Amino acid sequence: MSTSSFSRLPGFRDFPPDAMARRTHIFESWRRVSRRYGFQEYDGPPLEPLELYVEKSGEEIVQQLYAFTDKGGREVALRPEMTPSLARILGDRSRSMHKPIRWFSIPQLFRYERQQRGRLREHFQWNVDIVGEAGVAADAEVLAVALDGLRDLGLTAEDVRARVSDRRLLTRILEALGVDESRRSAAYAVIDKFEREPRARSLERLEREAGMGPEARDTLVEVLEAGGLDVVRDRFGGRDDVGEALEPLEAYLATLEAVGLGAFVDVDLRIVRGLAYYTGIVFEIFDRQGELRAVCGGGRYDRLLELVGGESLPAVGFGMGDVVLGELLEEKGLWPDLTPRLDYYLVVVTEEERETALALARRLRDRGKSVTYSLRPQNVGKQMKAAAREGAQAVLILGPDELAQGKVRLRDMESGEERDVELGAL
């Protein structure tokens, strides 16, 4: 017979039990924190109309997708993100729903991109959204959920920071510096890459693409590099439009301080988020050392539902991927002991006790206990070694003498202590 060897596709992962245990650990934390905040879980299909993503992000997105024509002649794509699906789902339902809507999901997402550290062609993502609330309290609540999700996994303010900005404030600053509306998108694009490009190139682009003179350019760079809001107040304190744009961000920071998360948050106007649909406060969460890609990103997107045919509703949310988060937990040594655990391993001394062992296993499993045993005849020594490999907390030894008295021998695998127990007590 010929044999074939099949390799895993590039950018995809297998999840044998040890990897699956880590994935489950993250998912359980995400669900636990979401429910603490009163969010309900939802999901959608992994295959969506291609037009759904083109409508949101433009034709250029197609090159990054697993897109194809299905057997019905429809142009479709594996979902690369969840927010368009959320908008589509709510487009049919939101008018009859009480607001605000608090939903979360943990979808598997797909993008046909070049692999690099922290980015694969598939990943799982925690999506959390509040829809139908325009106030800044919703913005703060969403970031609080994200930070508490990281805290629940053991990360602290010494490990991660949320860099927050406000597209409205940045717009007012650009206006104050004389950047024409037609060139504002170009200015955003330069600011978005400010940390990833040589400083001289960013300065040159601000002049050439955004039309900024040397003085205006240098003032913008000072604001971007200083961080915080003090330099904004100092430079633009006399402008009512800038002052008005400062108020939501100040209220946002005060709310996060009040809930005990202020130590995690830094104002950084270089965070603009590349997606054009963000309309207000935006944020990205990074490791403090800055060695990894963003762990999480999100912000306010008040026009997306309307774009895909729904009602005009304010919305704010984030996405947190499992790939970078897993790398960060590994670096910080925060994976818990995920060794398999088993309540009982049943050892039969002779095959004549097997029928009783099977009946006992059924009764224990019916009571929620995890139980296993050897599926074929083995000597007691091999069965005890198997119990240790399976992570059994206790071994129940069924021997003829003990069963004749209605008992079994229980061995505690941690202490090694043994005692006889009544079958009925089990």
C-alpha cells in the first residue's frame, strides 16, 4: 500500500490536548469576565458574503481574504473579523431590542496574510461590543472588560498598558494646525506609522502629503511624542474646539481611574487605528516591553451598522486575539498547571472483577466524576502506572477479597495512603 504524508497548511495550527488545554484556559477566562459585566454570547457563520467585507473595508481587502465563488455562484469569504457579522445580525433585529446591547463572541477568523510573529492565517478572537449607547461610559466599560480579561489571566499594569486616543481630538488638533480636510486622511496615515517609520521620513511625509509647514509639523510631533494631555492643554488651551474635544477623553480617563484601572492607561495620540470606520475614542493594548504586536485593539465605530443596512446606532467594541496573548502568557510564565486530572482510576486485580468495575464506573460518572480504567487485561503494576500517567487523584483497587466484603481499596495518589471503603459509600 502507498502511504501519503500531509503537512499542516501554513499559518494554521493543530490543537492536541496540551495546546487545547491552553486555548480552553483563555476561552474560559474570556467568558468568565464577559459574564461578570453582563454580556451575552453570540456567534455567526464562518462563511459570509464577500460584499459584507468590501462594503466595510473597500476592494483592497479581497487580497487579504480566503475568498472564492461557491457552487451556487455566490462570492463568499471566510470571515476575517467579526464586527461586520455583528452588524449584519443586528441589522435584522436591533430595532426591537432593548438598548444598550451587550454582546460578546469568540470566533475563529481567517486572513490570507504573510505569517510573522504574533500573526497567523487563522486565530481566535474575543470580540466585545456595546451597541446603542453613545456616552463615554460605554467606551470606558469596553476597555475595562479588556483589561479585566488580561488581569483574570494574571497580567498586571507592569506587564501591559492600554494606549488610548480620540480621533475627534486629533482632528481638532490637525484643524488648529491648518491641515486641510482633504489632507487629513494622509496625516492620519503618517501618524499611524509614526513609530514604525524613521522619524525623518515621517517629518518629510507630514510636509509633503499632509501639507504641513515646519512649525505646524514640529508642534504636532511634540504633541505625539510627549504623550498625555498636558501638552495639548498647553499648546491649544485657548481654542474652544480643542477644549470641547478634550472633555470626552478626560471623562473616559476619570472613569477608568474610578474603577481602579488607571495604572493600565496611557494617553498616546499616535494611536489612530487604521480602519476608517472608527469615529471616536480608540485604544490598543501592548506589552510594557513593546516586544510583541498589539494584544488588543478597539474603539468607537458609530456608522458601521448603517453601512451594512441596519439602523444608525452608536457602537464601541474591541477584538483580542489568542496568538499574541498566548505568547505574552508564555513569556510571563503565567500558564497554570494544565496537567490532565482524573478523579478515579479503577484497577481490577483479576478479570473476574471487571463487571463490577464497569458498574462502579457508570455510577461514579453519573455523579459527575471522571473515571477510566484499562480496556484490556493488565497486571496491577501496569494499571497503577497508567493511573499515574492519567493524572488520577485516587485509585480504586477492586480485588476479590475486598469485594467479598463489599469494599474496595482506595489509594490517594498524592499521599500514597491506602484505606478500604464501602462500595455503597462510593
